[in-house]
Amino acid sequence: MARKQGGRGHITSMAAALAVAVAVLFLAGAPRTAQAAVMAASAGIEEACRGAADRDAAVDYEHCVASLSSDAEGRDAADMHALAAAATRMAVEHAAATEARMEGLGEAEGSPRARARLGRCTELYGAAADVLRDALDNIRARVYGRAVEQIAAALGAAERCEDAWKGEEVARGGGGVPVAGHDKEYGRLAVVALGITSGIA
């Protein structure tokens, strides 16, 4: 009887030791798994941006990687479909932010001529945001060809806004588009969205 009890105790000790070993291995592997996931996401973004830059010379590879890597949805994207959605959503948000910025400047602008030009840019960015929202819906529905057409159509907002300010540089003391930085960044983000979506169309 004593032998049986000793045997049971030995088995119990072995089971406990095994459980501890499994737990240690799991805990040791968890950070590596998380790190591997981050590295895989980074590699996916880099590959997508490289392909976009190869397809369209207007895509800035470094800017593409930096933009998508700074976005939670971009970092979590599991495939090109998710990256295209993330890039297009970022372009939508930037177009909407630029529209709001132009509108605010227009309300505070004293010059009727400058106010009219700001109003023109507000309209352009509002229309671009609407078209990009439709493109995002089509990407989510996997209607990529139509989404590519819509993103391409929305690309012209920055250029047309700049055109509205031609001839105003002298009047504004060498200025130009009041939110030129926003204007330029919108164009770069829209180009990224177009380049990545074109890769799955």
C-alpha cells in the first residue's frame, strides 16, 4: 500500500513539473510571438509600399511606410486588402481635415477675393472626401476597380486648389495656398492609397 501511495506521489510531482515547464515555455515564447507579429506587419507594409512605388513613380516609398506604420489599422493589416482600406481611410480623414481647415480660414478671412478662393478649396476638398468615402466603401466590398477610379478622380483636389491661388502670390507677399502643407500631404496620402489599391484591382 505504501508503494502505491509513493507511486502516486511521484506521478503527481512529475505532472506538476511538466505543467511548470509548459508554462515557462509559453511565457518565454509570448514576447517572441508578439515581436514576430510586429515584424511580419512591418514586412507587409514595406512590401506593399515597394509594389506601389514600382507601379507609380509618384508614390514616395519612405513616406508610404512611415504613414502606414504610424496608423493602428495599417500596423494591424493582415493583407493588401486591409492596407488599401487603411491608406484610403487616412486619405479621407486628411481631406476632411483640410476641408475644415479651409472653411475656418475662409470665415476669418477679410479679403473677399481670398475668401472666395478659400471657399473654392473647401468645396474641392469636401468633394474629394465624399468620393474617397465611396472608394473606401468599394474597397471594403472588394470592388477594387471602381475604387481605383474614384481615388484617381479625388487626386486632383490638391492641384485644383493650388490653381485657385495662382496669381495670389504677390498679393499675399509670396504666399500661395494658406495650408500648403495640408495640401501637399493630402496629395501624398491619396497617391499611396491609389498605388496600393491598384495592386489588388
